[in-house]
Amino acid sequence: MDGTTCIASCGSVFKIADSNKVCNICGPMTYYSYVTDSCVTNCPDYLVPDSTNRKCINCKVTGMFFYNGACVASSCPALTVIEDSSRNGCDTCAAKSQYYENGVCVLNCSAGRISDPQAICIACADNQVIKDNICVSNCGDRQYYDANRICNACPIGKVVQLNYA
């Protein structure tokens, strides 16, 4: 007969005691979750399955960060921010309908910057201005650019003064 020794607890976190007080290892394709104290097929939010030890891992406990369903390095990946510091969870700003600028998520890009397709705030090249949230080489007819290099229409009755250097 297996298990001829009595112990105070199952010891390793990937074993659980059933109603008969017998330690069991989680079966194939299941993982021990300390959150539910049971074997689960899907680990709870912010926990990652460890198929070697058959348990759900908390990335923060291992000094790593949670991103896209996995534990990653010792910081959030480039262009992501800590979304939940209590769990070391990383996320993109776009996932929160915000923009990434200077390491943080913002509701709008700062003056003189536009958002690229990945919701990252960028500045136009020095020889460009912003027209309709796009970097262009010039504003166009009856438009001027302001101190933030954003194109604006001239008010009715006004004309554009061109400055040639």
C-alpha cells in the first residue's frame, strides 16, 4: 500500500488532501491553485501554469512580471506599463484606451505629439508639422502652424503670412 506515513500536511503546494485526508498530485492538464486550494484546468488571473510542478505560479513571488499570460523578465516589456503593482501585472496603454508617452499611460498625447497605430505618442520630425493628427511637410492653403507645430485654419478675413528664412 502506498502512503504508509502520517504527516501534518501535504507539504508541497502542488499536492492537496482529499476528503479522506490523502495527499494527491493534480492530474494531467490540471494545476494546483493556492487561490482556490484545488486542482484547476485554468489558473486564476495573474497566475501562470507550471506544467513541470503542476501548480499555478504567482509571477510577483518569483520576482517577475505578468504579461500576456506569462511571467516575463524583471520588468515590464518595452512600451508597457505596470497595470497592477500588487500583482506585477503589465499591460499596454492601448488595452486601457489610453496612449503611451514617456513611460506612462495618458488620456491624450501632449501638445505637439501624435499617436502612432500602436497608441504610442510620437513627435514629428523637426521639418514637419501636424495636420489632422498626421505628420506632414506643410499645412496647406489658408493654414498656419502654431507654437506646437499644429496646423490651424486662418480665420475668415485673415491671410497666412509666410516667413522665408
